[in-house]
Amino acid sequence: MSTLTTSPAWQALEQHYTEIQETHLRQLFASDPTRGTRFSLEAAELYLDYSKNRVTDTTIALLLELAKAAGLENKIKAMFNGEKINTTEQRAVLHTALRAARDADVRVDGVNVIPEVYAVLDKMAEFAEKIRTGQWLGHTGKRIKNIVNIGIGGSDLGPVMAYKALGFYSQRNLVFRFVSNVDSTDFIEATKDLHPEETLFIICSKTFTTQETMQNAVSARAWSLAVLRDETAVSKHFVAVSTNATEVAKFGIDTSSMFGFWDWVGGRYSMTSAVGLSLMIAIGQASYHNLLEGFRAMDTHFRTAPFEQNMPVILGLLGIWYNNFFGAASHAVLPYDHYLTYFSAYLQQLDMESNGKTTTLVGSRTDYETGQIIWGQPGTNGQHAFYQLIHQGSKLIPCDFIAFSKSLNPLGQHHDLLLANVFAQSQALAFGKTPEEVIRDGVKPELVAHKVFAGNKPSNTIMAAELTPFTLGALVALYEHKVFVQGVIWDVNSFDQWGVELGKVLAQNIAQQLINHQTPPLEQDSSTNALLARHWQRQK
Ligand code: G6Q
């Protein structure tokens, strides 16, 4: 048995679970008319209503005990202070330094990293302005109109999510595309209607060795040079975002056109590093700095607010409560804002790559559930698709609803209808509909059972006045820190990703066979051999 599950805090929660597992949210709300406001928090322009969770004051107190027992306070300090908490890679974890104030002092190995952070931010701003104002010209003297970000994982999901999220603020005479997949269709479709003379590629790769990205970068160079017909054109049409100057130079990009970052920025936490270059070009430096301020406001809240008022701590603990005590394997994130189309996909990587682990910091195997399956998509569309299962299915799926009071694109009654839906959904999930209520509606007896909603389905509602760069920053930081809190409780390293390595190695091996048209005898397992043989046969 692990120290976690045998700890007094955990055992107390197990006992408490047996006491309240049958308690219905209807009872909890009936017994406390102030519940809707009492279980709420405000931070960094975000409002969190967590009253529709299956918790009492005792639950929260016990969960806070668990956080304390896990040493969360010191772990937060250690992260913000640049200690090497990514122990398997011996790295500091300092994405928070990327959005610290210009006069902050954050040290890694005794060196203040903030001046370097701002040197890169300023270089990005200068470049972004040149593109936005048309001062930066392509090889043939034409203005750059298209920006294609080539990257994958952390070098893609943040940029594409944030670009879509802040589309309202983007410069509309510029076209942005994001290529990530090694499937050539991605590159071909993204560039089909673009002209090389007007196209800038941002090759975004921390390592500059990632197979998919390098393959797409090679194809991008060939695509450009097929028209521009001059190697020197690369300097006007390619820039790099990377930590690896040697590989950048080898690829043929002048390192003066490289925007650097550092090994203390993990890929999935890199949205506010130079990886955000495409976003800065899209929204401009002022809005980009508003985004950083939103991140910073949430960082400060996380670092300083007492745990009982700390939004990421409360969200993280609620996730533990459902995952580990109610056995809820998944968690839905449901934004009621069309601009947040990619938000759940972004969170999937952030959360699942961080906490999808079963090895503890000291190398033993967890005997408890860890990372939740994160999924979702914008709300109203989901209502007409998968919400059925959340309402009446057999699984418990806690949800986060995200909504904004003001629409960026007001149009007639649209926004009222949108918000009516988000409020109605959390209400329906929490309170359901009893058989008596269904009968009162005059439903035929044989249909009553079908029309009953058990309710008692937990959800959080996160609201802000408006989707702005600031609120997006606060929202992303909220989830980053929520993931951190859970990683601390589960005692895993949220900042490595060894789980993605094996597939990469095996793919290289198989790729050699495919590229060299290596015919049998095949050296794989019998299933892979059969698949390869069939593929060769069909390809002929
Ligand atoms: C994120 C992961 C991973 C990474 C990609 C791209 O935390 O490390 O998603 O971002 O594999 O890596 P490069 O930026 O090195 O190309």
C-alpha cells in the first residue's frame, strides 16, 4: 500500500465518501440557501461556481488536509523558485517565469532568467510588428500575408488553440495556418491556396529534431524554393523557434532569425514562450502582453491565496475527489464560446501528458488512479451529441462549463440563448428530474422511467465578463496549476513524458523498412508483419 492511500488524510476521505456518496445535490442545496454563493471563488477576472459539486464543508476541509499532507505549499514554492522539480530530467519548471513582470527576479542555477525572457519577448515584438505593418518583405519584395506555423504537440496545440481563441483580436489581412501532422495532407491542404512569395514559415520545435516537424519543414523549404529558386530566400521566409541553435543553423535558418527558449520550459507549458510567436503576429504585442498579464494574475493568485480560496487548488482537489473516490475516469470541459473550439484538445495534452503516469517520484508504482481522461468540445453542439450520456448514462462525468457574460459578436438573442443553455445544463445535471415531477408533467406511465433524470451529476461553472487575451491567459494558467496540484497529490512528475518515447523509437525502425522498401523477411511481431505485408501488397 502506498503512503498516499494509507495516509490519515486519504483514509479520512475514504470514510467520508461512504458517508456522503448517497447525498443528493438537491438535499445539499435545500439545506443551505447560500450554497450557490458560498461555494464560489473569484480570481484573475474569473468567477468559479463550484457549488454544484458533491461536497460539503467537511469534504473541502478533508481535501485541503490532503493537499497540506502532500506538502503542496512547499511544492508550489519550489516550482516558482526554479528548483529542479522535474527530477527525471533534472530541470527546473519555470513556465511562470515566462509571464513574470519585467522587474522580477527568478533564478535558475543562481542566474536571473527574466532579462533573457524579456530579450526574447522584445525580439518577438519587433519581428511581429514588421510582419504586421508590412515592413518585412519576402525574397521578391512582396509583403508577407501568410504565416504557417509548423510544429507538433506543445509546439502546435498552444499556438493553434490561442490563435483560434483570440481570433477576434487578430489582424485580418494576415492568414494563419498550423501544420502539425506528418500526413502530407496537412501540409498540402494548408498551403494549397498560398503563394511562396507571400508566405512565412515558423518552424517551431524545442528540440528541432522532432520527426514530424522536420519532415514538414523540409517539405516547406522545397515548396518555397520550387518557386523562389534561390537558397538565400530561406532567410526571408523561414524563422525558427527553438532551444537548439546548432540544428536550426544546420537546417539553413540564420540563428539571428531564431527565437529561443530554455530547457526549463516544457513543451505543453510553452504557449507563452517564443512558441507564441505566431499568436503575437496575429494579435500584436499589446494584446499578447495582456495575455501574459492574465497568466501572471492567476500565477500570483495560485502562489499567494490561502488554499481554501485558491481556484487551482480547489479545482485540482475536486478532480481528485471524483477520480479517486467516486471512480470517475473522465472529465469533460465544455466551453460555451465558439472561439474556444480547440480548448479541450489543448487541455487534453496539458493534463493527460502531465499526469497520465503510474510511477511515483521515488520510482514505485501507484496503487491509486491518476490522470483523468479529459475530453469535450464547445457546449451547445455537444448538447445535441454526447450530453445524453452525461445526463442519463451509467458513468459519472464531472464537467467544467466555461462561459462569458458578453459576446464578442453580439447578434440579436444569440448570446442570451447560449447562456441560457449553459446555465440550464448544469442545473439539469445537478438536480435532474424526479419520477414525481415527470408524472406531474402528464407523461404516460410507460415512459416515466425514460424521462427521469437522476441528477447529482457534478459540475463547475467558470465565468468571465468577456473572452479577452487576459481572461484566456488566466484560464490557461488556472488549468496548468490545477494539473500541478493533482500531480503533487498523486506524487508523479507532471513535467516529463517518457510515455511518448517508445512509439517514436519503433516508428523509426518501421520507417526504415518502409522507406527502403525492405521486403520480407520482416522482423516485427506477427501482427505488424502481416500489416506490413498487406500494405506492400496494396500499395503495388
Ligand atoms: C510536450 C511534449 C511534446 C512536444 C512535441 C514537440 O510537453 O514534450 O508534445 O512539445 O513532441 O517537440 P518539439 O518542440 O521538440 O518539436
